[in-house]
Amino acid sequence: MQIEVYRMDAEADSLTITLEAVCDSFSSLLWDIEYYQCGCFEVYIAANPENLSIFQTGRIVGRDDDSQHFGIIDSVQIDTDAENGDYLTVKGRFLMCLLERRIIHPTYNVTAQKAYSEIVHDIVRQNTLLNDNRRIPGLSLGSVSGACWEQTATLQVSYENLMEWVYTICEKIGGSANIRLVKDVGETYKMVLDLAEGTDRSLLQEENPHIIFSDAYSNLLSFSYASDSAVTRNFAYIYGHGEGAERKNTTYCVDTEPTYLDRYELYVDAKDISEEEQVEGETVPIPEGQYIALLKTRGSEKLVDPKTASESEIAADSTQYVYNRDYFVGDYVTVEHKRFGMLQPKVQLIGMIEAFDQNGRSLTPTFRKE
């Protein structure tokens, strides 16, 4: 595996990307792929004039064995040590962080049911592709895969950070978003935003081969599990336009309304949701039923499930299941620890830290209960 470093020159409609260097002599590499948030990377490498000229902020870092994830260098730190030598610590995040540079403006409003894939495409197009000054050069809308993106909604959103909002939608419906580089013509690349959904490979389905991590199979090296219900919010009171008793309001919960000690309430201030919309250039009022639906959508985005996480170390050299061949971040798998009698028949792999150092390669996944 080699690290590739590219210089990026942005033009009006495209990115010109030139391969600056290929490096395989680094001390360590962390490659952290996340499903519901922007992933990151870290390179630890000897500090010398050549590496200083190669690893510069704003440049792109990729791997020759990963065509899906590319990062932008955010920071470079030099540490000198007379005994251990001089080292660079290079850190950055994957290309989705480019969306963090934009807010959603002007207000986006849809009062008729629309697929989430279309909504996300509309908002990304509005804030990164149409306006010259706000354009992200070379960015284009790519593929959509997964039934979760076919879910429909009505919503109104404005002034939210674009990247954070996209991941809010991803977590709400169970999908993920990623920007990858695709070679276009010559040295010109385009950045493609894909929307996807993980695959169920757990014991609870029969369509795909089962992926089971277990101490009994010697592919689960360490295991930890944590559950935190303090963050739970499962019933929302949403208040929109108006003042006092005249303020438009509604409530929202998933399925059956929770009661007694199972009820965790949340107040949602949705005053920013306008009661008017633009129709063919004319400002018209939004019917009350549609406005209430917009409030409910906002409330649904603010609910918080009980926090569960399971971090483990799995065998990186296992021939039974190979990461990025047999299973991927976002997939549902089965995890069991027979020694403690714990079985999680269906958990989602929401993150994977792939580490390379003098000890070889290691995989540290993060699982979350469905």
C-alpha cells in the first residue's frame, strides 16, 4: 500500500490535479472511514526538506488501494527530537469536508412529498454548483443506491451548515454520503458526490453471506460495549411562527407515543420555518396542514436515540472475511462474545480505523446497535 499526494488547482468548472509524490516509507498511517460523519486520516513521517515540500496544507492524500476515499491536508506539525529524530504529523479529513465551507442559503422549501435523494441533490446543487462565487469547482452529483434514499418528506431548511445537515439526513434515514475523485480527461479530475446505503450481512437475513465476528472464530481480538440512555430524546414539541398562544405548534414521535419513564421530551424552536413560499415568482402562504408537516419533519431531525457503541479489534489478516471485499463500513453484521454470553445479531459497522505502523496492519471497527 502506498500514499499518493496530489496538488490541486481549482478553476471555474474543474479541478486540475497533479500527482506530486508516491510514498511508502511512512512511520504510521491512520485511515478512519466513518458512515455518519466525515472521516479523517493521519500520516506520521520523517521530517526532511523533501517531505516538507510534499505534504502541504490544501493538497490531497489518497491510497493506491482505495478509490473511494481521498483526504485534504488540514494541518502539518513538525516535532524535533535529538534522540528519536524529526517527524511530521500530517492530518486531514476526507473530501466531504468541502461541504462544510457552505451554509444552506437561500431557504430551501418543499411542501409536496419528495425523495430524500432529490432533496439532498437539490440543496447541494443550489449551494455548490449554481452560483459562481459559491461554486465548488469540479464537484458533480453521482450515483444513488439504497432504498433509504427513496423515502419521502416535506421540509424547509435555511442557514444550516451544509455538511452537517447532509449527515443529519443520513443518520435520520440510515444512508451515507461520500465524495470521491474520478479521473476525467488528462490530468483533470471531477469530484463526485455519491449517496449510498449499507448492506445487511447479519444473521437476521438470508440474501447475503453472513458476516460474524466472534471470539469463537478467532477473528474478534478485543471487545467493548457501552450503552448510554441519558442522551435519549424521543418526543418533540415543535414551535414555529407566531407569538404566545398564537404560535403554530405540533408534536412528533416515532410510532407509538412514549409514556411514563420511557418518555424523554425535547423542545424544538422552529421559528425560522416560514409560513410563506415562492411559487412561480410569487409569494404565497403555505397551507396550515403543509406547515405542520414541515414542523414535524424538523422535529424528527432533532430526536436522539439511546447511544450505544461497541468498539473492538478484529483480525486484520483473517482470510475468512476481508475488509473492503466481503464487508464495508455501513454494513450490518453479527458480533458475539461467547465467553460473556453476548450476542448482537444485527449491528451496524459505522466506522473503521485502519492503522499501518511498524507492527503491521490493524483494524479497529465501531459498531452501533440497530
